[in-house]
Amino acid sequence: MRDVYRTATDPASPLLIVATDRLSAFDVVMPTPVPGKGRILTTMSLGWFAFLRTRGLVGDHVLGTDLSSVAGLSDADRAMLAGRSMLCRAAKVVPIECVARGYLAGSGWVEYQRSGTVCGIPLPAGLTQCARLPEPIFTPATKAEEGHDENIPFERACELVGTDLMSRLRALTLAIYSAAADYALSRGVILADTKFEFGFALGADGQATDELILVDEVLTPDSSRYWPADDYAAGRDQQSYDKQFVRNHLLRLVAEKKWNKEAPGPELPADVVAATIARYEEALAKLALPAFDARATGAAR
């Protein structure tokens, strides 16, 4: 989970995006933090931004991580924010979650069992849980202010934001996913699915320009489904590097009628917290992403 702050009153001023150690599941914020999670997610997100800049597919919103220009921060503030924050361009966000799926998991698997489709896209018969799809698919969702995002057909997304824009977002989403999935697999990690957010960068007058950029976090375990490749087998649930470990713990509580998926969430046991952060750390180490350099080609300005 991230907190977003303006660094000045100017609407086009950079945003300070802070990745916290809070964790949400089933749209409920758990009362137990996962120490170190925010820094791991920020490091991974910056690494992926660095990787994507070498591909030249689309610009992004990251300006850097140096907070010396942010007024009003104490030394203690800067120490607390170090490693878990990014300075980013402000943008008018497109209100569509851009989801790419390369494997049949999660809500896609649930829908496929019922109708043979994922977000209305027909798939071949006989696929099993977590099976690799013949080719990656684009499945947009609405961005909900509260509650669950809702999967919607591509045609409905076109009605909401325009066909030309959605066609562009679909092509970008699948291109980014494919590049990232190929790299991850070379590092022994399966990127099963992920979601991206895009926006139009604001100009000096605070109005949206026509410059489309990738925003928010990117390709982290909080926005993606990662599996270890050496343990993968279709037809069953997979070991994961994301917060599915926490979800599985919570689902056991639901089955035991100890929680009803409503706030407040239950305290997480120490072993669940430790196992969760260990999975995030292992994913980061395996991916071995490049270091982020704001001066590199593709840096947002």
C-alpha cells in the first residue's frame, strides 16, 4: 500500500509516493505490518522501471529518489522515507486497470470454470488451473474508489475512455508484460499476470498533456502474480512470491469462521509475516533487476 503526497501547492509539482509496510487482502488493511515490505517493493519497482526504459516502449513517471529538493522534511523524515519513496510526475490517471494474463489463475480461473472465458474472452476447452495460455490476453478492469476492481470486457472499457486509447493501452500492456515475463523466466521466475496503470502527464499549467506514461508501482508482488519456475506444474495452485501466502492464511480463518472478510482484519501471526517477507526477498534476489538511474534514457522530465 502506498501513500501519495504533493510536494508543493502547484498542481503540476512532483508527487512523493511512499510504499508502506501495510498489507491489504480482500480489500481490508491488515493491522499487522510486514517490516521491510515497502523498501523491497520500491526497489523492485525501480528495477523494473530501469529495465523497461531500456526497451523504449513507453515513458514513465519516475523522476528519482533524491528527496533533498523536498521542502519541509526533517532528517528523521528523510531517514524514514529512504528506500521506500519515489518522486514522480503528476498525471491524470486513466481510470482503467490494464491487466495482462499469461496463465489461468485467480479470478480468471474461476470464470473459466463457469463459462470457458476470461473477461468474456473465449479460451480453448480443457485448460487446467494455472495452465499457460496459448498467448497472453488483455483483461481490463475498472478502478474502484472502494471495494473490488471489476473485470470488464474490452468493449466496455472502450465505451468508458475511448477505443483509440484502449487499443493503445492493450498493445502497450501486452508488450510490457511479454518483455517482463521473458526476462523473469530467464531468472527462474514465472510472471503469471500483472496489472499496470497509465496516465497523461500534467503540463506546467496543471492540465493533462497528450504524453501517455506508465504510473504507480510496476511489476511488484503486490500488483503481479509470481511463481518459482522450478516448482511450476499446471493443474494445481502454485507456490508464490506474492501475498497469496497471506490470502491462504486468511482463507483458512474464513473457513474456520474466525473472520468474515470484513474490517477489522485479524492480526497476522509472526510466522506468516516472516514467511511473506522471505518470499518478497527471494523474488527480488532471483530477478536481479538493474539499478535505477534517473539520468538514463527514458527518464521522465
